[in-house]
Amino acid sequence: MSRPNDIDEDIDKKTDVIERRYEEEALFKDKNREDFRVIEEVFDRLTVQGILRFFKRGIIKDLHGVVKTGKEARVYFATDKDDRELAIKIYYTHTAEFRKGMMQYIQGDPRFKRVRKQSRAVIYTWNQKEYSNLQLCFNAGVNSPEPIAFYRNILVMTFIGEDGLSTPLLRELDPEDPSGFYELVLHEMQLMWQKAGLVHGDLSEYNIMVQDEKPVIFDVSQAMLTGHPMANMLIERDIQNINNYFSRLDVETRDPKELKEWITGGTEDVY
């Protein structure tokens, strides 16, 4: 038989649940009902609660539409209380395909020594890793989104674009001066390695934006610390990808071996 105190605790817990539910429903009505409906249909309850957390903390004021849908995540356009434009990246937690390759980019990273291998824990760590990598890039002066906050599978960062329209990818818009743009990309790669201590690991025309004829580096979740055993292999792959792309634009690209030496240990002058 339950004691009076136990009954009171149960009532308090149920009351808290009801109050939270009403509070959440009120926010759904006030904050872009249609986009919340889409989020609720696509993502689980924990993700919805995470979005509401950002509203309550004042990090997000208004949530707008989807700007990108991929196999790993969706990106939404949002604004904060100062009308600064934000990108809200939400990783899926209910699909397993892309999680299989994540652990190889997490294991061996001293920042994440104890990672549970349950699917949700891996996604949360992956999101935290992207936030940490963005911090390193932004603080090093790499032209990349500024990280604002993260929680669970949700990442908040500055939006690269204007009025909800994303800046085009390099694969979508050839630069006016391909040779000059190539040199700028190489400079960003050197900044990442020498100042941020990172190698992108998946750099290509698919994760470089063209903003005011300058490259913006994004999608850094898989980026590795330069001290990681995979770092040399990854920088070689990045160099090959970048050289291959700009060769198709008739740019005279640099020798891969000399370029690797310059990126990883050369001077800070432009190549």
C-alpha cells in the first residue's frame, strides 16, 4: 500500500508532466506552428523538447522553413531575438545507416574518450564534435559558420546566406576567378591545420560555399585533430579532391606533395 508521501510525489510528478505538456503546446501555437508540426512528425519527442529548450533560453526566437534535407540531418532557417539569422541543424536519431561510419572519426579523439556505442549516444557525440570543431575553426580565423549552441542532436550556428536563402555551394556556382579562389581554399586548409589543429577530411565542392567570391568551409563533423593517426591520410584526400575539382576548371593546380608540406608545416604566407 502506498504511503501518503509517495502519493503526493506521484501527484506532483503527474502535475509537472501536464504543466510541461501545456507549456509545450502553447509554444507550438505561438512559434511557427507549421514548422513545429513538421519537426514533430520527422523527429522524436526528445528532439522536439530540445528545440523548445532553445526557445526557452532565448537562443531561438522564430523558426522558419527547411533549407536543406540530407541523409544525416535537416537544416532549418531561424532567427534570434536580435534578428540574427541562424541555421538549426538537427541530426536524425531514428536511422542507422550513416552511424556505422561515425565511430572511426570519433575513436582516438582525446576529447571523446568514453563514447557509449548506443545509437543515440553516438549521434549526440557526433553533434558535440561538430560544435567543438566549429569553435576551433572560428577561433582560428577560418571562414566558417560561428557555433552558437548545441544540445543532444541539435546544433545552432550562424546562417551563411541572407533572408533564408543559403549561399550557393561551389558545385553550384563556379567562382569568377577560379585560380584565385583555389588559392583562397588552400589558405583556409592551411589555417585549419596550423591554427585550428584540424584536418577537414571530406573537403570538396560539396562543403565549400561561395560567399562574396570567398570560400566558406562547413560540414566539419568528421574533421579530425592533426595529431590523430588518420590526419595525414585525410589531408592527402582533401588535397586530391580540391585539385581534381579545380583541374576541371582549367586551373593549374599545385603538386600534391609540395602542397601537403606547405599546408602542414610551411610558412603562413599565401602559397
